[in-house]
Amino acid sequence: MKKLVLAAAMTAAASTAFAGSLEDPVVEPPVIEEAASSSSSNIWVPLLLLVIVAAGAAAL
């Protein structure tokens, strides 16, 4: 009788240890936000350099 109770207790403990499913856990990917940039802001530096070179050439 003691072995039967012990076997029942072991079976109950083992069944709760494996509770769950075999599916992969759902993990949400991290949200990556890029800084918004426009291509028009990149044109100002070459234009400014062109104006400076033209002003220097006109002064000669």
C-alpha cells in the first residue's frame, strides 16, 4: 500500500514538472526606429562650399 501511494505521489509530481507545450515561445521582435533624414539637408554643405569658392574666385 505504501508503494502505491508513493508511486501515485511520484506520478503526480512528474506530470506537473512537464506541464506545458512543445511549441516555441512567442517572442516579439524589438522595434527599431531610425532617425528621419531628408536628402535635401545634405545638399546645403556642397552649395555653401561652392558659394565660398565662387566668392574667393571673384575676389581675385
